[in-house]
Amino acid sequence: MPSYFSPGIYVEEVPSAARPIGPAGTSTAAFVGVAPDRGAHLGKALPVNNWSDFLRLYADGENLESTPLARAVFGFLDNGGTRCWVVNVGEGGAITGTGQRRGGLQLLEAVDEISILAAPGFHDPVSHDALLSMAERLRTMVAICDPAPDVEDVSALTRVATPSSGKPPKPSEGTGGSGGSGAGSGDAGPTAHRPRQSDFGAFYYPWLLVRDPLSGELVHTPPSGHMAGIWARTDGLRGVHKAPANEPVRGAVDLAYLVTRPEHDVLNPKGVNVIRHFAGEGIRVWGARTLAAEASEWRYLNVRRLSIAIEQAIANGTRWMVFEPNDFSLWRSIRRDIGAFLTRVWRDGALLGRTAEEAFFVKCDEETNPPDVRDAGMVVAHIGIAVVKPAEFVVFKLSQWAGGTETETIGG
């Protein structure tokens, strides 16, 4: 207590006991691939904040051949992305390190801000598995997998591809990467191109026709970079709870394959997010699913990414609690801080419920922390959220009455 020696009014600044939990970033992407300058910054992960940064770091030379990595970074920035990390694996490089040496994807594990992961130019089953495995292990990001080029048999996109036994994937011509064409060349049975099932991955089809930012020519390119930019744009304009779909693809002038409605009916339930061309509206993303099972609660992309964002925000905002006395005061602080954070999330429209009580709950008391849990040095809080799911199917009821025809929306 301070000492006062004369009568009067004294004002003190007392720190608040509450420690607000801020939102976690969701729009930083990471790209692993082959740079135009094949030898630039090998074995390093470097941040890129604009196209000039990328040119200075990875295309500083003359007569450089463009690559899927360059087109992906440009597409990311063109579609609303603002910051990404880039790893150049060099000519003939792999997206994973070998032996004791870290490389490729492993260089990104120390970068905490990454929430979107892609490897443009690598579209074989081994690369898909590496992307998905990293996202599943870290649980802080979602991986975007690219399809193989020139896939016109859409049924192949519904079958999971597996690597051929003992054979490396064949490089694709004109892609600048070393990814294979899908299923291994030694596989028996029908052709397969779909990545394996995962709650932390997304898959888009088909490739895009874009104007190359280096050569100025029209070329086909994998969609992951443009899709990552749309994710970042949607996060900034609407929030991570908004599904990144029904959005225009900036920079795309055409598609490598035009998917029909019956084909889309087959692909969507299998977790293949189709990019469609609509007359008068241009090219739009028309799917927002993960590679999870059809019945999984994580089958919608925005649900998965919102959950990651909430988990990260809570983990970052409650780090001060580590080594605090595990008593009623700590439990009350946990309920207060997390409750205040989730209330803001609910008010932003990310949680479903007419009231905050309907949208979430936070339970942290002697029931969740019995003596054996406290003796183990743990504090346990149970948190439940009601996440808003996208209106993927909008149903209209058409009826007639004496005054004419009436249309009524009955479901979403």
C-alpha cells in the first residue's frame, strides 16, 4: 500500500485482473516449390510480403523460366493474400528433408504464424501425404493439395491414390516441379488421383489458365496459390467462419477442364472442391469441403479453420496461466477470460445461438480438476462451441395459387 501524508483525493492505476484473449491470425500462407532462380536461398524459409519481395529473393536474374511456385505466390497476392513464407527446394528437390538435414516442409515447422500450406508443382501421392501429415501433426494449419495436370476422368478424382511400390513419382512436363501425375505407374486397377482422407486438408480441381507474371504468356497452373489467396481475402473481409467459396478467382481467364453439373454431383460428396465457370459471373470457387469423411463433423473447411483459430487464440492467450497455483482463483480466471473471448467470437457471427449461453460453454472447476488431475500438475477446462455451418444446399419450394406463382425458401 502506498503511504499518504496529507488529506486529499488520490488516484492509483491498478492493473486489471482480466487478460484479454486476442484473435489468432489465419491468413499467412506457406509455399514450398521450385523458384525461378533454382539456387536462390536453398535450405531457408523466407517471408514474402509483396511481389517485389519475391522477385528480389527468388527471381533475381535474366531469362528465368517461370514455375508453379512463382505463379502460386503471384496468385496468392493477387487474390487478397498479404504475407506468405517461401521455401525453394531447387531443381529436382523434394519437399521433405532427408536424413538429419532439415529441408522443404520441415523448415516451416518453426514458423508459428503459418495457417495455410501448399506445395505448387508437387501433386503426387507422396507429396500429398507429406503436406497432410505435417498439417495433422502441428494442428495449426490446413494443407491445400493440387490435382495432377490434364485429368479429365473425374471419376479418378474420387479414388484415393497410393504411391507405386519402390518407384519415385514421375515429374510433370512444363510444371517446374518434381511432382508425379497421381497414382504410381505400377498401380493396378483404375487410375486414382484423390489425396487420402484428412481433417486438415483440402483438394481443388481443375487447374487454372492464367497469364504468367514473368513471361506474360497464358499457361495452366495448379490452383493452390489462388485458393490460398481467396482464403486470406475471405478471412479479412468476412472472417474465418465464412466458407471461402462462391468467390471469384482473380487472374484466372479459363479452366483446364469445365466440370458439368452431373460431374460436380459426384465430386462434391468426395471432398473435391470444384472451380466452376458461370455465364455472366466468371470463374468462381464452388466448394468448401475438407478431405474428411462425408459424415465427419470436420467436413466443412470453415468449421475446421475456425476451430484451429479458436484453439490457437486460447493457447496463446492463456500462456500466462502456466505455473500459476492450481486453485479456485485460477479456474475462475480461465472461465472469465475464455468466456469473454468466445462472446466476441459469437457476436462476430461465427457461433450459432440466439444467446451466448446457446453458442458456447466453458467449464473449469473442481469437477474437471479432481485431486488426481491437480497432483499431476494439470488444469483441465471443458469448452464447447456451436459452429455455424455453410448453407451448402439452398432448397426452394415452388407452388401455385390463384394470384400466380409463389416461391418460398424452405431450407438451407
